[in-house]
Amino acid sequence: MAKTQTAKFKQTVNAPAAQAYRAFTNSTALREWMCDGATADARKGGRLYVWWNDGYTASGEFTTLTLNKKVAFTWRGRGEPDATKVQVSLAEKNGSTVVTVTHSGFGSGKAWAKAVKELTGGWEYAMENLASVLGSGPDLRIATRPMLGIMVDAFDAEIAKKIGVPVADGLRLSGTLEGMGARAAGLQKDDVIVSLGGKKVTGNTLAGALQGRRGGDTVPVVFYRGQEKQKVMMQLSRRPLPEIPATAGQLAEAVRKMYAELDVELAKCFEGVTEEEASFKPTPDEWSAKDVLAHLLAGERDGHSFITEAIDGVGRWYDGFGGNVEARHTAVIAAYPTVQAMLEEYRRNEIETVALLAALPPEFVARKGSYWSLAFGFLQPPFHNHEHFNQIRAAIEAARKK
């Protein structure tokens, strides 16, 4: 019988064993510290599937589940020679838990050497992140990940043809953010990024390309501007980290204040604007001011689903939302045909968002990683809003010049 290798990882986390057990058995919890997508059917014989933005996936099934003490599952990673086994043991003492992960069944040879190296590095980083997420809350993958300062738009072969780009895979920019690396490097609307730091970039692989990078790093960026392929050096921006309020009530109040300031700016965008001007599309492929407002309204509604799914822990299997579906904008405008009606509905949805945040259950807030991730998402600097406000102003200006 061929000899096999075993790797063991031990980490003390400042959390009870129940939270550590959940971290290995709940789909949402797995995404909070380990992977980018997950589905977990936590029963003996139930399936486990985990996925990362860099394209690595692993699947298996649960073989042992002893509540708050032990979890075991098989593991078959993409490109690995054979299936292996993972066993997790939990030992709680004085409110903290020692988490021991034993990954066994590795063979020998070049293929296994590569797999073992990658899995070992992955587990070491993941266990460090587990301690942070369960202990104090921050997801190190987010807290240390740099930013480009870009806004992205849909991209496919048809759009590529319209904008004159000779490739159908890449990241199409709808704009760049003031003070961030992309704008400083000269990138602009309708540029299509195809490579960053030597790694191929599409709409789903940007996070993988940024893996291991830090704010302040300088990387080569390859992109198309029309038919011309260009390369620039970009300094990645450091990610601003908001102060996370201690309670749900304080979080709700912080978001309410941010909304109040943004609502004033949004209202000014539409002062003296006619319905005809608000409905004008600068080009057939561009949004009108009403389209942008419908997009903001739809996004606010999505936020309600995001909150409830975070509380339940049984939401989407990966952290992502749908794209900018034109049919949805059309439906919103049909339901709220005037700017005033849409603004009023938008504000009602903001009130609902704040109320949802204020009503976060204490047991959810006590799960520091879950609460940190949710709060972080809502307390980001409102770059998205400001860019769309500029889009509204530009559409109205174009309507007045026609």
C-alpha cells in the first residue's frame, strides 16, 4: 500500500465551539472565512461544495458530525490526483476554542507535491482568517484586499463589437473613482481590462487576480481602448475600513445619517428637471436619469434580501448579485412613472433598510464575523452613489443640449 501524507493545522479562536462548528457546516458561514462560494448539506452523507474566485473548487460529503465537537468530510479538489479527507476537532475551554484541522490522504509525486503546497498554504491562511472572523470580526480577505477604484458594466461579444474592442472576455469599465488607482493610471469609461498583475481578468476573476496583493502595490494592467491594446502600471489603492458600530442600533443610525446626506444630493440632481429630461437617454445604450434612479431603487431592495439572508444564514450560495437588468428598470419606472414617485419609493426603501438593521437579532450581532461583514458592506464610502449621481447629471445635461 502506498504511503500517504497528512497535514495538521491548529488555531485557537476567541469564540465558543458552537460558532466554530457552524463555521464548517453552514454555507454562509463558510463564505465568511474560507471560500467565495459554498453549499453545505450538514448531515451524514450530505454534500459539500466550496469554490474560490481563482477557479479552484472542491467537493465531498460529510462523514462525521458530532455537534460542537467534530466534523469530517471527504475532499476532492480540482486538478488533484485523488480524493482526500478532512477532519475538524473542536475543544472549548473558558469561552475559546482550539480548532484542529487534519487533512490526510495525500500521495507522493510531482502532482501531489503541488497540491500539498497549495492546500497547506490555503489552510494556513484560512485558519488565520477564521480566528479573525470569529474572534473580532474582520475578514482579512477584505480588510487587506486592495482596490482599483472602478465601476464595471456588462460585457459580451455584442457589446465588444459596439465599442470596437477585439476581445469578448474582460472587465468593461463604466467609470473610475476619484482618488483611486485606476483613474490615476488613466483608465476611463469603456476600457476593457484583460490582465492585471500577469493574471487574466474577466468579470468573475478580478478577486483572484488581486489575491496576495496589498494596497500600495504597483501592478501592470493590460486593457483595450477600442482596437488598441495598452499597458499601464497601476498603484493599487488601500481599502478604507469604516469603524464598525458595537450595536445594531448604532449601525442603523450610522446608515440613516449617510442616507440623509445622500438624499439631499440626489434631490438636488432633479431640481427643476422635467419628466421628459429625466427620461432622455443620451444614446440608445446609455441610461436616462430615471434608469439610474431605478437602478438605485432596485439595489436598495436587494439590500433587504442581503440582510435577511445574512440573518438566516441560508441565502445565496455565493456572494454576488444579479447584473443591471434593463427589464427591471423598465418595471420600476412603470410602477413609479414620475421622478417624485420614484424618489419617494426610494426613501421608503431606505427607511426599511435602516429598520432592518436596527432589528438585527442579538444572536446575529454576537456572531462577530457575520455582523462585521454586513456592517462593512453598508458603511463603505458611497462611491457607487456619487458616480451614479454624476451619471444622472450628465444625462440631464445631454437632454438639455439636444
